[in-house]
Amino acid sequence: MKKDFLGLRTAIYKVRDINKAKEWYSTILNIKPYFDESFYVGFNVGGYELGLQPDENPSKEKSESVNAYWGIDDVKGVYEKLLDAGASSFEKPTDVGGGITIASVKDPWGNVFGIIHNPNFILP
């Protein structure tokens, strides 16, 4: 049976200053964007896309109900790196069982940015 859903492709973060956000995410991810325009900046992060879009009408509060978790090996180390780079804590590193550890921060523009170490997740 053919599957309709092929997997996650893009997580987009709205930012007030796309140039500063591009610099911040380039440093955090340790990669340069593969697509870099004034209306959209795209990073290829292990085959998945992290996109930045300018927020023309920034609201005072952003939704915290959706959280994309980016796979990493060292949750505590990367969590501290994110805080040192200007992010604020949203969810401290937590062992959720099965060898899985998660954490999340808010980037300097108020977007929730999650990180996860999941040794059980295998790419197709």
C-alpha cells in the first residue's frame, strides 16, 4: 500500500530580523544556508529543512503547542551551547525513558527549538 506521508520535510521559524536569525542559526547549526533570499533562508540539517521567514506582523506571543525536535547526540552539551548563544530555557534536559533525552529552548525570536537524542530512531 502506498503511503501518503513521506516524513517531515521542513520546520519554519518566523523571525523579526532574518539576517540576524540567519547568523544565529548558522552558528548554532555550524552550517551555512543552502537557500538565502530576503523572503526565506533554508538550511539542510541532516536531510531535513530548517527554514526562516521574516515575520512581517510579529505577535507578542508565539505558539508553544508545536515543537520540532532536532536530532543530536549530546542533549546537555547542545542545550548549554544554545543558552550561551542567547536562547532561553523552555524545557530542561529530561530523560523520558528508553534512552531518549529531550530539551528545548526559545531562540532569540521566541520560537521553541527542540533537541532530542533518540537511539531508537532510524532513518528509512
